[in-house]
Amino acid sequence: MTTTTSPILLLLLLVSCRPSTESVSPGFKTRITSEGLTYANNVALDVLSKAIIGVSVPDQSGSASIVTYHLTGIHITEFNKPTSQVTLNPNGVYWSGSNAVLQIHGNWAYHTLFISDSGNFDFSATGVSFHEDIALSADTNGRPHIKASGCGVGIGGVSITFHGGASAIYNLFSSIVANEIKSALTGQICGIVTNLINTNAENALAKLPVTVDIANTFLLDYSMDEQPMFQKTFLESYHKGEFDWKSAPAPPPFQAPPLPAWNDTSRMMYVWASDYMVNSLLYQGQTHKFFAYNLTAQDLPAANRSALNTTCHTLLCIGNLIPQLQKSYPNCQVDLHMRSASVPAVAVTPQDVIGNASGIIDFYARPVTGSYYGNRFYKYSVRNTPAYLFTLNVSMSTAADVHVKNETIFGKLRDVKFGVKVVKTAIQDIHDKALQFIIDIALNTVVIPKINSIGEKGLELPTIEGVHFVNPSVMLMQRTLLVSTDLKYAP
């Protein structure tokens, strides 16, 4: 019989380890509170109820006095959910339930030396209880692992009602049959609970990636280091939360900052995302020369392409800003070879998200052919190798707006400021301020929109399939984004 994986087990494993040493802070941390555990328990009971209904109990045969009996087609028809709870202890999770009621239906038949008969029966078990210890761990690859142990089932009262046949005969074996079904039922219930954990949950967790491929270039590592840490009212996990270069994984030369404390437990789940995550991405990108781009006029909106002309047909073009370009490099367009000069940095504070970057832009003049219609240049083509003009250092600072929707964090740059300085040149009479206009166009029409397009896609937080955030909110803390949310299971 196929059963659905219990989300309580997967939710718990989402938060299942702590750092390998106390001195190393994680880049990513999650907490499920007692509110979350209560909800997960309710969902798990629904899953358990669906798994139990229809389950077959092994056929029973035996004899009493001169009667030989056979019970076949025994199956559970009704399960009234128990009072249940999930509790935490230093070794893991303890799941228990009590006062459930089971209804069972089956067929009976008997024969003696002279008589045989058959019919059906209804069996009722009350005061049914169960408990299961759930051990959570991480394997050597940082993948979550789950195992159930120590299952126990208790059954209070039982009763059986036979339909059809002579009661004087089946009363001879009714109490024996009731005890046999009770004994078989104990094993069946434990088997169902244990199977949900050891088979269904474990198989689902085997499919849960501990790394996320980003643009086939970066790997976001959510792997776990050691075993779970459990508190009385919540459990927490500590994950790497680190970006690697996909083809050559290696950690950055800095560690994640300490994550701030948070005492509120009114929501079901909390997620700490350190700015270490973004900074490790920026480090990998800088180390592997990912932040480089050659910008040409074709990258600009059509209305702005003439800004990079050396021979000007509009007022705002680089040939007017630097007259020597018109004289020395007529009928050219200027290309901007852009690259980051050092590792960009992002810092989250309680007030804002701040970013700083510095870059180098080499300017080249490239002869082109084309036609003008109004103030626009068409039919772009290359004729010769570009000629080096000059180099700028560009410094940029920015803030960012951050929000969370569903299970994804989104961001958008704002208040972008930059400064330019000429550091090398092959031509005369270049002034820093004259080039602000060109850099402004390049940043505002190409660079910033590209960054914001990444922010619009967002960073999806790791969740178990079917588990969704409800009314999530994000708070800025020191070096950390804190996401608070309730949960809903909707497979």
C-alpha cells in the first residue's frame, strides 16, 4: 500500500543540525517553535489516518474445543484520531497519541465434525495509544537522515460482533479471536507508523537537494554539519548557507558573523539568512572574474545609443563631452569594458541593507558604419580593432529594499550613488565630471536593471514539498535577515 510522507517528519528534518564547532557561525539558521510542532502534529495525524484506513490485518485461524475457525478479509474501516503531541528531548523527537478508536470488518467461517457456517464480523478497539522515538541525523555528506525506533502500541478495550450463523458456536471462540486480532493490530499500527518514517520520509529526504545550482555557475550549499540540537520548546538547525564556484568549490577566506538572538516564538518558523551568503557569492564571482562585461551601444535602449558616438548628431554624446574624440576618432562608437576591481560587499544593519562596490572601466573607440535617422544611429557594424582611450575607476554605493513573498526573498536596489576618476588615458583634456553622464547611462540602463532582474527572481528558501509560508515577514537585524512565518501544508 502506498502512503503519503508525513510532513511532520520532513519539517523536523528541515531544521536538523548544528555547527561543527561553537566558534563557527552558520550562514543559515532555522527554528521551528512549539506552534509549528503543534501544526505539524495535526497534519501528521491526518496523514496517519489516511494511511491506516483500509489496511489489512493478517488472516487468523485456530481452534476452540471442537470448532476450527478462519478469519479472512480483515481490514480497518474507521480510525478516530487520537489526542496526540510531539515533544522534544535532547536525543530527538517523541511522537505519541492516545484514546484513538479503530473499527475493523472481516469475514468468519467455522466447521466442526457435523456443522460448518460463515458470516462476517465487526471489531472495535478503544483506548488505542501509540508512541514512537524519531532519531534525526546528518550523514557524512550533510544530507538529512531519519530513523524510527522504540515504537509501542497499547489497546484498551476490544469487542467483536458476529453476523450470521449460530451464536452458540462462535461464542466458543469469540474471546480468542478478539485477542488474536488485538495482538495482530498492535504490530500493524507500529508497522504503519514506522513505515511512514523509515520508508516514505527517508525516500523523500533522499530527493532533497543539499546544494542548489545557480545559473549553472554557482552552488548554494545548505548542507548540515552535525547532529540536531533540541530545546524544550523549539528545535534549531545551523547550515552552511555558503556559495561555491560550481567547477571549483572552495570556501571564502572569511567566516559568517554571529547570528543575532531572537526570543519571540509566536510564529511557527523563523529563518536567519546571514549576509555571509551574499558575500560568499560576491567573493566567488570576483575570484573567478565573473563580474566583467563589455558594454556597447547595442546594450543601451535605442534612444540612448547615440550617447556613445564620437561624431555627434545629438547634444548629449561622448564626442561633445570630450571634443578630442571627434577630432582623433571620428565616426566611432565607444565600448566600455567593465570589471569589478575588488570583492563587492553587502552589509545588513537594523536600519538598511547597504552595498559597496568598486570597478574599472576601460574605454575603447571602435570604427563603425551606419546611417542616421533623426538622432538615432542604425546599421551597426565593426570595421577595425578598437583603440584604447582611457580608464576610469568607479566607486558605487547603494541601498536595497528587501521583502519576502511565499518562500522567496526578493530585493531591489535604490539610492544608487557613484563617483568616477580618470586613472589612465591615451588622450588629453578628460575631466571626471564630464564622464558622469556616460556612467550614469551605463549604470541606470544596463547594470542596475540587470542586478534588479536577479533580485526580481529572488532567492528561494529551502522548504519541503507541499509546505508553504503563510503571512511571512522579514526583519533587518545586525548582519542578518530574519524571516518569520506560519506554515501550511497543501500537497
